Amino acid sequence: MRLVTFDAGRVGRIDGEEVIELDCGSTREWFERGGEVPETGARLPLADVRLRAPIVPKKFFHTAGNFASHDEELQSVNWSHPAHKGIVFFQNVDAIIGPDDPIVYPEGLTKELDYEIELGIVIGKAGKWFSPEEAPDYIAGYLVFNDITARDIQRREMVSGVFSFSKAIDTFCPIGPWIVTADEVPDPQALALELRVNGDVRQVGNTKDMRLSIPHLVAYHSPQGYSAGDIITTGTVSGVAAVQPNPFDFYLQPGDVIDAEIPGVGTLRNRVVGWNDAHDGPPYTNSL
């Protein structure tokens, strides 16, 4: 099943070229009810609806350093601290946007806007303190995540060994285009990932190269406790702009179109827009 949020917060599932509306207030509620949700009877052409971020979780767990190729390429960035596998931090859920929503370039804060394609794992039920062998019972679905990052801010954060603000600025958390339920992904540990900017391939990888497998990752975070609808990310693959010989030829700019694609899960497209295209008044500026 492809589970969507559309228009003004309506919930549905995709059936061919139609969206069948479901009688619940959110996709989180759908998971909380174990999918036992009736249809409203409304069927709408998919082409006529506006897809939104498919879910707003209660908790959004970030993972870093989980793909060896990305970890190795980051050595050239000279972080003050390594990004060890399995490191976790929380995303700002208010930064979430959906497919075709604009990523706003905050010119007053950063000059080094980067991209990171990741697989998002959606938790289907509440739970804590469980093993990797038990983890599949908690995995309900998958989505595409693009971890937008201000590298110049991240570099300053890494002096203290942590990063969060650089990835949590408004509109920096595109997810979607829908949630594919776990029964439709036969082997989540064999998914190709590809990110393109204006059609040019920037990142290529595969979930088979994760250093911590999906069940181990889900179990690893379980002591923090899960709610139905929570999201865990896998970490990104190699090819980010920051590691290129001249990263300023690769950093995102207003007008860029990003396609983050995981076959079998979906393609998430977002355009970068300038501050003045999204806000009245000059760019926000602040420094510490």
C-alpha cells in the first residue's frame, strides 16, 4: 500500500491512478489504529490532488555515519570529530515538508547548502527495549528522506562533536512522496538510492552497504521508546557536495531541482527557492 496525506490533511491510499480516501485524521492515527480504518467512499484522480508530507511523527531519529563510503569521504572535510556509525540525534519535526514543497535557501545563515538522500523507516506501533530479531514486527513502512544540511553551520557545530541546527532549519526536512507499507518492500536491505540535481546524478548507493542493518538500527534506538508513526533514517550514501574537489560547484542554489529516488519506495522532488521567493522582507541573519 502507498499511504498518502493530500490536500488539507486528508489521508488516503493510492490505487492505480486514484486516491481512495481513508476515514482518519492523520497517517499517525492510521498506524495507531493498526490500519483498521474504513474508507470514506471518496475516490479522487491522483493527478487532481496535492500530495503533502505523508506523516508528521512524534519523534524523528537521525542516523549518521552508517554507510562506509560516505564515512570515508567525510575524512576529506576535516571534521573535528568523527561521525561514528549509529550516532543518533533528533530532527525538528516542524522542518518537515512534502513532495514538490520548496526548500527555502536561508542566504543569511548559510552559503553551503547540501543534499543527502536517505531511506526513512516508519515505526508501526509503540514499543521499547527489543532485539534485532524482534525489530521487523515494529517496522510498518518506508519513505524517501532528503537530509538538507548547511555545511558551514555543521562545521562549527562539529567543534563540540554534535550537529543538529545545521539540519533542522525550516524546510530542511523533505519526506515522501508517500509511505510504502513494509509488505511491498520484499528486501529493504537491497534498495538502490540515487539523488539527482537538475538531472545530474550526484549520489548513488544501496542499502546493502549499511554498516548497521535496518533491524539492528531499529533495535538500537528502541531504548528511547517508540510511538506509532515515528521515523528513523538510515544515514546517507557517498556523493554529497561537501566532499567534491570544488564543493561550491555542487552546493545547492535557488532554482535547483532535486530528485531523490529509491525504486520501490518512490521519488521525492523538491525545488530550492530563494528567501525572497518565500518571505516578505530581507533574509534573516544571526550569528553567535
